[in-house]
Amino acid sequence: MCGIIGYAGSKNAIDLVIDGLKHLEYRGYDSAGIAYLNGDEIMIKKCSGKIADLEAMLDETGLSSSLAIGHTRWATHGLPTDYNAHPHSSDSVVIVHNGIVENYRALKEMLEERGYRFYSETDTEVLSHLIDLYHKEADLENSVLRALKEVRGSYALLVISRREPGKLIGVRKDSPLVFGISEDGHFLASDVPAFLRSTNRVVFLEDGEMVVLKGGGYNFKDLKGRQLKKEVHTLNWSPSMAEKGGYRHFMIKEIHEQPRAISDTLTGRVLLKEQRVNATEFGLSEDYLKGLSKIFISACGTSWHAGLVGKYLIESISGVSVEVDLASEFRYRNPLVRKDDLFIAITQSGETADTLAAQREAKARGARTLSICNVVGATSAREADAVFYTHSGPEIGVASTKAFTTQLVSLYLFALLLEEVKREGVDHSGYIDELLKIPEKIEMILKREDEIEEIAKGYAKAKDFLYLGRGLLYPIALEGALKLKEISYIHAEGYPSGEMKHGPIALIDEDMPVVILVQKGPLKEKVFSNIEEVKARGGKTIVFTSVNDSALKESDVVFEIPQTIPELEPVLMVVPLQLLAYHIGVLRGYDVDQPRNLAKSVTVE
């Protein structure tokens, strides 16, 4: 769970790699390093801490190179120290690596018997020595191929050699690696924003594929050394989309981008004249959807919360049964997936290891697979039978915001599509009219950000929060609590409000703020009772609601969201919760874009 980038070409590779690492900081890291070609030698600089610390080590006038590889590490094997930082090297080989070598202990013992000494606690150092062992007798390319035959685990790997100083090799298995093509050289990175300022022409490597850069050219091979032809994609992301654009943090920028992101999600997906969803956008035939009776949704973290909302929407609108699983648990419960059931993977990056594993398991059991994904060409999208891209643009902040709301909109569209296919002549004009108004209504909430900031000032010193919601708003309570704990490090729990008396009520006292989400409909009176129960025990009530009711007048804070239909309230309700988490995190002095111990894309189990 870290970032890697390499460059070979006519520009200064050191500058490009350092810049690329800065644009991968959002992935989370605790150390950084670079290796670069200096004549026929390879120089290595690395340290614990931030990229600024690494730059201080490179403060030499005129320092330049035509080839470099860099890395930001998030500790898995070994503490975040200088000696555990990447790159790692052997006699001739220097590497950076994302992933985990599962059998590193056995390999390490074998290499120690052959005289290799280890200077770090990492599994990655094993790879550098193993490749070096075979490089004593073979060229770099064949040494990498031979070494990887002995490796169990996951890797996105960049390799350079003191014996073949002009060559750069990249290879992947279960960890993302993308190849960038520019007029001045070529890039390899774990994510597109690392080189987006130089090129938007990319090739996505699949598992078990290698790219070899040498002499200004490149070629692709599989792990048996056979030549491959790969498609070049031109992405519609602009460099400015990955920059802060005057905002203090990426997180607040991305919160404010949600009206635009949702509009982009909707573009081309709704047939306005017919007031219907464009069925072709989901890539599943109407005949298949007509016969569909069971859906499995699997995701992690914020995307799992979107899946919970999706269950409510799909079942209530279309009548199709839905099961929702955390992806990390799906494979281990022997899920009763039947042939031609639909499995929906929800993933911002398309590279989350647990979600990919669940998707592969469902496909192996005969399910059709649909990926709801933000990143064009990501592994989940490539491996699925069908893909629906959210088009929210690059999301840099670790805590997901605009990806979540566009996922909700995507699931809402899918629920409408299912009903349209299954119930001929159904009228969705009211649903679609309200959906098209959502971006404007989010703008209305964002214009009141100062009100949320004032709420944050009143509760930023709290040690615990409780979030309560019912029905469609229960997953939003979970999401609000997750955002707060991610960004502010305050302990927060999300609960269905009907469960409050089954445990959480014991925690409520005068020091416990309780965020309560109130929706129109038959359950609102029950939630009003929850508010009274909190107040009776001295708790502070912060209410976010679409309801204007005198029953709320005794609450400590009431924030009203714009009116919409109940099915779309989750999209609006989550926005002030995102803002609340953001402003509390800022007031507490934390780096809200890079929360401690978290990474943007979790690419190992």
C-alpha cells in the first residue's frame, strides 16, 4: 500500500520521479526513496518521513539523470525506518516493490545459505537478492522471470541493474501498474496521477505481464517471455483535475466537486425524451436483466456503505433480492452464488485486493459480474463482464467523498433500470426529474459550509461520537462515523437508531455528541423518540434532516437539507457529514488528506 514510479527518457528523471511521488502522497506513506542512474552507477537515496526529507538529501545543483525509480512506503514488514525504506538493492540489482512476498522467510533462508546478507526487515529485500542471484548468469529480463517463478504473493515491481544500466523492467501481479507514453520518455507507476502532467496515454498491465524499457523503446511480454500486444488508452483526465485548484486540501476540493462529478455520472446515462435509464451504459442485456432474481454486492469501507444503500434502492424499487458483503468476508462464508446471479463490485480505484478477490470468486461460481468503478481500465473493470464508470475524476484525498456520492447515483440508476426492464410501461419521470436536480441541491448545501464549520467548532474537542439513522439513512450514519474517525481520529460509531436501546444508550452522557439523521416518512416519529432519549440522558443532539418539525426544537443543532424524494436523500444527507468531519479534522490540526495509517487503495489483504 504505497506508491511507485519510474521514468526513462530525455528529461531529468530525478525531477519527474520526485514530482510523481508527490502526486502519489495521497496513497499514504511513512518513508520515501529514489534510485537514479549516474553514469554507469546507480545512486540510492532514501529515508523515513516525508518526500521533503528525501528532497533535502538530493539538494545538489545540476543533479540530473535519464533513468530513475522511486517509492513511497507504507510499513507492512518492518518499522518505518531509513533502512526499511525502498529502494532495496543487492550486488547488481535495485528494486522498488508494492505488495507482499508471502514466502519470503523460506526464500530468505535459502539466500542466506548462499551468502547474501540482509540489512532490512522487509520482504522486498528478498526479491532484490533473488533476482541478483540469477542475474549473475543471465540478463536482467530473464533473471526477473526466473526469480518470479519462485515467488508467492503480490507485486508491482520496478527493476534496474548496475550491469545493464540503461534498462528498466516493470512487472505486476495483484498490484496495479500502469505504463505512460510521452514524446520525451516513458513512465511506470502505481497510479495515473503520478505522471498525468506529462501524458494521458497509458497502457494498463494485467497480472502476469512485463514491460521492458531500453534504448528509448519498449516491449511487453508475459511471464514466460512471450511477446504481447497491448492497447494504448487515452484518458480524459486533465492535469488540473489532480491539482488542488486553490483549495486548502484535496478533501475539501473533492467535496465541492460533487455537483460536477454527479453531473458527469449522469451524462449520457439518462434518455431525457423517454425519461428512462440508458440500458446500454450498464453493459448487461435486457433479456438477462428480465430474468435476474438475485444480486450480490461486495465492497470495502465507504464503497460497502454505498452497497448497503444500493440494497435498499434495488429491493424497494425493482423487487430484486440483494445480499451485501464486505469483500474481505465474501469468499470465506461459502456464498450460495448460482449461475447467472449478478455480482456487483463497487470500487473507486478498481484495484482493492479484497474486492478483486471477491469478484473473481463470484465469477468462478458462474455469476455475471458488474464493476461500478471510477478508474478507466482498472483491474476490476477489465475483469468484469460489464462495467459502469462513475466518471467522478481522480480522487486524491484518502477519505472518499465524491466517489461515494457518484456510487450512490450509479446504484440508483441501476435500480431504476431493473424496474424499467421488469415492469413494462413504468413511469420514472418523477424519479429522473429529482435526480437531475441533485447537483444543484448539493450546491445549496455547500454554500452553507460556514454553518457546518461553526458546528465543528462546538464539538471538535469531543472524544466520542454516536451517529444514528434508520432505513436508507442507516448506511449514511455509518459513513458519517467513518469519515469522522478517519479524519479527526475521534472514536465514532454508526448505528441504526432502532438499536440504540440495545447497547449504545449506555454510552450517552453530557459529553457524548449524537448525530441523528431524520428522514421524511413513517419512521420519523420513531427517530424523534430517539432524540428525546438522548436529551433525557444529557447527550448533545446534532440533527441533520429534511423535516421541518417542532419536535426538533429542543435539539442542540438542527441543519436542514433541501427537499427531495426519500430515495435520493442519502446523496444529500452525506454532504454535511463530510463537511463536519473535514472541519473537525482541520480544527484538531491533522493532515486530512493523508490520515495516519491509511492508504487510498488497499492492494494487499
